[in-house]
Amino acid sequence: MNNKKLFKTLNKFFSRKEIDTLAINSGFKKRNSGKISPLEFLHLNCFSGNNICISTLEELTSYLEIRKDIEVSPQALDQRYNLTSVEFFKRIFIKLCELQQPHLLKAFKNHGFDKTFLMDSTEIKLHPKLKDVYQRTT
């Protein structure tokens, strides 16, 4: 599934208001306005096609300016990457799990995961403790 389809799928599950509410509850959004909305920040990090692990802040800010008409400095963008943004992404992920795979959410809570790594859009690697609980099916 390409990034545009993934973004459209996300929009089926969440309205802009719901994303803003998750951002406020996580502490990510503290005021009513900002140069980068929670939705745009989510899009930049998950659906823009940029490799966040290797892209520079300058490349990301250039993307925002060219594609989204959002002017922000590399320093301002850098400040958005903090514990509240991690909490915001966790809440998005948890909400998606609640909507699509409630049994996965129960496993996450029961086994105390503190990190989730999504390797790509088709595979989630589970913690080794869950090997017997969630066996591979074909």
C-alpha cells in the first residue's frame, strides 16, 4: 500500500478534530494554533515518503515548505521531536489497534511493551514473550 492510500485510510478512522484531541491529550498540542498541525506532523513522519531516519531537518523543512506551504525553521521542527510527540504517536497507534485489532492492544498492555517498532506497512515484529501466544498463521 502506498503512502497516499495509507493516509486516506487513516482519514477514514480519524477526523482532524480527533487527531487534535489525541495531540492535546498527549501534551503534543498546547495551543490552538501552530505552524505545524498535529495532522501535518503525522503526515510528515508517516506518510510523506521521507525517510525520517536519514533525512536532515533541512530536507524535512524544505518538504513542508514546498509541498505543504508551511514555513518552519529546522530548529523549530527539531523541538517538535520530544517525549510529547512520542506519546502522540503512541496514542494514534493505540487508537488504531482499538479500532482494528483489539486483541493486539490487550497483548501490548499485558506484556508491558514500552516501544513499538513498525518495520514496514505489512509486518509488526512481536516481542519474543508473545511467541507462544500469537503463533504465525498462513
